[in-house]
Amino acid sequence: MTNGRSFEFYKILFEQPISARLIFSIDLSDASVLKNAANHLQHLHKDSVVKKGFKPLWNKCEATDPYNIAGILCSHSILKNIKKLIKSRYNEKCDDEIVLNAVHKIIAEKMDPALVKPLKVAKSKARKDRNTELAIPATDTPVVGSEVNN
């Protein structure tokens, strides 16, 4: 869709009901975003369309979809890592259901990002666990009862 200055690019989703999701939008009247606009406009070239150049853009759009991220947050491996971090930081053991309820609460409620406290891991442990603590296996499945209702 365009009005000549602004362009919006959508992917049509052939689901029930048929819908569309915004992949990207650009505004050519804003000089500060022209470089970014040029990066997106390169996908409109004939060669890019023939070679499915929109696929990486769509994959990024899908990967960062809030519902997909919510599913990742409710996955068994993430819950396991959250429980491990709670144990190491607070010396408390939590059941999956308690942690899952807290994650659902985070997903359901709008939280002020300024109030979120980043986890600070001890430096010696951070080096050791950096690659293993937050690893997400490719075959990870969501925990039962982890549907997101928004």
C-alpha cells in the first residue's frame, strides 16, 4: 500500500479468516530513514522477488512476533533456566507451575520497562554458564497449558 511517500508491505496469510501482517513500512519523506528505506526497497527488485528475497524479512517478522516469543518464554527449557536462576540468586526452589504462572502474568500484563530489573550474574559464573544457561534447543516444545490469551 502506498500514497507515494509512505509504503507499507504486507504478507497475506491464507488462514481462516484471511488476514495480512505488516512486514515493513517506509516513509520516503523522512530523510533520516532513507538509508534504512533503501535497504528495504532492494527487496522490490525483480531478482529479489524471483529469488524469494522477502523470506528473510518474513522470518524476522515471524521470529519477533509477540505470540511466538511468548511461546518461547513458556517453553520447558526457559522455565528450567528461570528456576535455576531463582535457585542460584534467591536460594529458593520453585515448581514449574509457579514459574509458568509468573511468566503468564508477565505476558498478560503491561509492565513498565523502567521497573524491570536486569539479572546480574556473577562474573566468574557468567563466563562458565554464558553459552549453556540460555540455550534453547531447536526441538523445544511448550509446556502443557502454556497457551497465551491476548
